[in-house]
Amino acid sequence: MSSKLKADAIRSMGDEQRKAVLVEQARLLMELKVQRATDRLEAISEVRVTRRNIARLKTILHEKAVKERHSAADKALADAKAARLEAQKAAEKQYREIREANEKARQAALERKKAGVKKAGAGAKGSKGAKPAKKK
């Protein structure tokens, strides 16, 4: 009678061994189907167990293949995230430098205002003279 293969046992096998077991299970399934067709199969549940073993083997082989394919994509994604973080840090540094320069300019303007120095080109209010009277 065919026994159920545990997923942990399949995962602990090497790739070649998994493929060999898959071929063996497929051969066994064909034999069981022939036995069932000729009414020589004693335990019909063996067909189900063997089918599920094959599905389990194929699933684990597929998981490994997908994992290998995605490892390259994951590395590229990690590199892109690292680059984005570096760009963000550079932008934040530039923003801080601009804020510091603006704060220094604001402080200098406050000091000039306290000292009574006005900006160049600014005249006193009303220096243009009186407005002409409106005609009726």
C-alpha cells in the first residue's frame, strides 16, 4: 500500500530526489489505475493517496521554482528602496540647509530692523508729495 508523503519529508529531499519520487509516484498511479480498471485493486484509497502525493510533490517543486524567480525581483526591489531612501535623505538634508539659510536671513533682517537700518530703495512714506486736488 502506498503511504502518504509528508511535506516536511519532501522539503528535506534534494531536487533530484524529489523528481525521482515524482516519477515513481506517477508510475505507481498508472499501475493503480490499470488495477482498478481490471478489478484487481484491493484498496481504492491508494489511488487518492498517490494522486495527492503527486500534487504535494509538484506543489513543493513549484514553490522552489517561484522562490528562485522572485529572489532576483526581491533584490531589485530592495535596491530600489535603498536608492529611494538615499534620495529622500539627500532631499531632507537640502531642505534643512535651505531652512537654516532662511532662518539666518530672517535673523539678520530682525537685527537690521532693530538697528534702524532699512532695506535699500525703500523711501519714507508720502515722499512723493501731496496729491493734486480733484476738480469738480
